[in-house]
Amino acid sequence: MTKGIHHVTAIAGPAARNLDFYTRVLGQRLVKKTVNFDDPGTYHFYFGDEIGHPGTILTFFPWANVAAGRLGVGETSETAYRVPAASIGWWTQRFIEKGVPHEAPEKRFGQTVLPFRDPDGMRLALVGVPGIEAEAAWTTGDVPAEHALRGFFGVTLLLDKTEATGAILTDVLGFSETGREGNLTRYGTEAGAGGVVDLRAAGGFLPARPGAGSVHHVAFRAANDAEQAAMVEKLVANHNVRVTPQADRNYFRSVYFREPGGVLFEIATDEPGFAVDEPVESLGTALKLPAQYERHRARIEAVLPDLTPAEATA
């Protein structure tokens, strides 16, 4: 069974600012530039490694005037990336130089963690992981290979109660409980990138309010349609969870459900990947539209926001 996080999708403010931060400051590749299936006047950005391997992809719906979200239960409260353990100091200095809001490094489960925020207030972190220096990474002029991000470490979910969510992680999604620390319960897989989900119990906390800086959903991996169907069968039979029909997202096929704590989960296939409609060398350079919108390309391009560098750095 394929295990781990496939991608995380979040909500952002101005598109150019979002694009600038993730490509220039964090050094990620824009793997795909497309539009929201339900709102084609809005971009859908996919950031990740060279080819957008599962476990590296953070995607955004950027709306220029969206209100800020409010952290609360039923939400992903932090999305964390893996970096080589020796790189935490380098990233701390980079955040200081770039004016990125961040906290002092802290220890969680024996690992050094550097929490920070993106321009919309999204809660992020870098986790120093020993022994990953030799892993392949997308690099830029500003972020050299020895310090570059190596995909996701994992996500933290803020929940009123954690038991039913943990049962789905272990029974359906291929995780197992690996530790407890305070009000955190950690679940992991053998996957490198995207192999950790932390559940933080916060009974009585206010419910989340979606908006800029908040995570829309977390997607978990299925190798193919057959594996996805088996996972859906378990969700329904063992957990009485309602699951949507499969949707074709061009680069993967998806089903969605609300886990018992209220977080929107997706199960996404690894197939066919992001090189299905453009060469790996030029990923993210052209606007790719879902087939149903191609005949409206001129109209869509006319309403999409400007992505010029001047706006990006304004």
C-alpha cells in the first residue's frame, strides 16, 4: 500500500505575492500553473520538487481580497517541510534577512523545529531531519542544494478529540501511532516525504474559520484507482464515512471526505502525475486549463491576476 501525504491545498491572498514567496523565498518549483476547477477566474498553483513527487506538493487557491482565516479545531494548524538537520541555522538567518515572521527553534519528539509564517499568515515549519542530505532536491540560485527543502515532513491537525481520526489514519491511510508528547499524538509511515501526521487535542477551542492562510484540505496517497477504491470501501464499512464520487483532477484522481474531527481529507492517486500535459523541463511555465475551459482560454486569461515580478515584490 502506498502511504503518506500526497499534497496539501491552502488558501492565499494575492497570487503574485504567493508565487514569489514559495518560489523565491522557499526555493520551490512552480510545478503547475492552472485554474480552480470550480472558479476558473482563480489560479491554482502547485509548488514542489522537480516533477512534483507526491509528498512535496503544496497547492494554493489565491484570491486577492479574501479575508484572513481563523485558527480553530477541525483544521490543519501547521504544515511542515523536511530540511537537513544542519540547515536550521541557515534558514533562521534567511528568514531574518527576508523579513519572514518566525519563532525560535524548538524541540518536538527530539527534532529541531523552526516555525514560521507565509505572507498570509499560514502556519508552516521546517523540521531538521538527519541523514537526508543526499536526497534529491529542487534548487535555485538563492537556495543551494545543501539547504533545500526535501518535501513535507507532515501536518498537524487541531482537533476537539483525536481517537476517531487516529483510527482512520491507522486503518485506512496506512499510518501507525509512533509517539505521544503532551497533547500531541504522532502517526507515521515509512514514507520519506509526507510521512507524519500529528494530532493535537484542543477540546473546547473555537472552530476554524476558512480564509487566507488556512489549509483547505490534506490529500493522502493511493497508488492507483484500485488502491483508492479499497480505501474508500474501508472508510464506508469500518468508519461509516461518506465519500464523494471520484473526480478527475488531470494530474491525479480524487475522492473527498470529512474525517470525524471535521478536517477535509482527500485520497489522491499517484497517477498520472504532472508531466502528463507538458515536459518536465518546462513544468509550470504555461497556463494549463482543464479541457472544459480550453475554449474559454482568452476570456480566462483576461481575468486572471497579473503575475509580474514588480507586483510580486510590491
